[in-house]
Amino acid sequence: MNKAELIIEKIKASRAVRILTHARADGDAIGSAYALARICRALGKQAAVSSDGGAPDRLKFLVEEVPTTLMAEDLVISVDVASPEQLGELKDEWVDKVDIKIDHHRISPDFGKVQWVEPTAAAAGELVFEIAKAAGVTDSVTADLLYAAITSDTGSFKYSNTSERTFGIAKELKAWGADTARISEKLFENMSVREARADGYIYSNMKFAFGGRLAYVVITKASKDALGTLDEDYGNASSLLRGIEGVELAIAAKENDDGSYKLSTRSKEQVDCAALCATLGGGGHVRAAGATVCSDDIEGLILSLGEVLA
Ligand SMILES: [Mn+2]
């Protein structure tokens, strides 16, 4: 029995399933979690999705209105959650109750009784796809959710994590009826005015070092507030900077309400972002990773990370 079949057996043996995903949920988190919820419901189970902060506005189109009250759940599945810390506010209540962990991050510390972690998967959605296929849940809504998950984490199939398997899954999702043009438009051509202002801030305040190979930006709470923008509007800051000619490593530092900083790193070809962020207690993927840090000299900290380019 493979992992997908094992998970289906556990769902079938349950009554109500609680699905957890990470704080500051992204397209993979929301798409994978709600697709998994549909699989559970198709198997006759109650299912609910929980994450710290819920779905951000730009992803609400993916979220189905379903009853949120659950009978006492007897199965807890986390999806796209690398570490207990990524559960955010949900960590204390739920981390010890996770029965099944489904993840694709390279650095993915142990939690959960059954773990299915495949770092070569471009998105958690690739693993949930295997479950959907094995369970025979191949309707167009599930296909939309999984396509949204995969196209989000691959940046529309542009990032280096995009594999032959990724394209194979995309082909099958299209055959299931995924409305790929609609999903892409909603995800990538639907920028809010706030996000546009955030992008303007990033391009206006970016700095360079190491001969232009490091690009970085510091986004303070005061500047976010002054522009009428929210934390979530800066989600692609490091991707924007990586997209600039000559940049190998891009770092965005966003100040949190408590004065700590959320670092987001992206690299093009050489720097291992997961390893870089692991030195700060964070994690992620080779080309995209993050960490939360406390520092009185955030710019100095960023420049010290840039030493990897020296
Ligand atoms: Mn993911």
C-alpha cells in the first residue's frame, strides 16, 4: 500500500477530519487543504480546514462555503506545513494531535504519527493529487484547487522545482476539467491596488550589494501603515527582486507587529536558501525559504547573509 492509499484508508476509518495548513496561507496551502477536504467529503466524512489567519483575500475565490462546525474530529491531517512553528497560533492546540503530515519541504522536522514528505514534489498539491486520483475524486472543482496549488508553488511552472511529474499532473488536471485560464487570471492578473502600492514601495526602496548580486528591501511596519498596505500585500517582494538582472540572491525583510522581522529569501542558481535560512532557525526550499529574526540592525544582518555570495 502506498502513502496515498494508506491515507485514504485512514480517512475511510474516520468520522470527521480536521485539515491544518500553515499560517500566512499561500495558494498551495489553500488549494491542497481544500482539495483534501473535498476528498474527505466525497468519502462521506465531515471535513474542515484551519489555518492561522485563514485564507488571504486574494485566495478567497478558492475557498468553498462549507459548514465549519465539526463533530469532534478523530483524524487530523496537516498539509504544506514544514515545521510546528508554521502552524502559528494553531501550534499549541494542534501539533501533538497531528495524525498525518503531508509536506514537500526539504527541511521538514518530524511531527505527526504518519509522515509523507517528498521534497522533490513541487507543491503539496502534487501529493494531494495522488490521493485524489487514488480515491477517484476527479471532479473539476478539485482539479481547480490542485491546479491552483501547483501553479502557485511553481510560479506558473517557471521555477526550478517544476518537473516532468509536475507537467504530467497538470495535464491530468486539465483532463479532469480544471479551468486553467481562470485560475491563472485569478492568481496572477488580479493584483489589488494595495499590492500595486506594495510593489511600488519595493522597487523604490530596494538596495543592492555584492556587485548587484544581492538585492534586498526592508519593509517597516511604519512604511506599510503609511501606504495603507497590509503584511500580505508584500508576499512577492523577494520574487520581484530576484527578477532583476544580475541578482542571484534576493532578501525581503518585513517587520512584524512585535518588532521581529520575517525574512523571505529567493535565489536564482547558486545559493541554497533553505540552508541559509536554517542558520536562523527557518527553512523552506533551495530557491525559496524564510525565517523569523529579531535584530536591531536588520540591514547588517541581511548583508551578513549576503556573504554567501562573496
Ligand atoms: Mn507548498
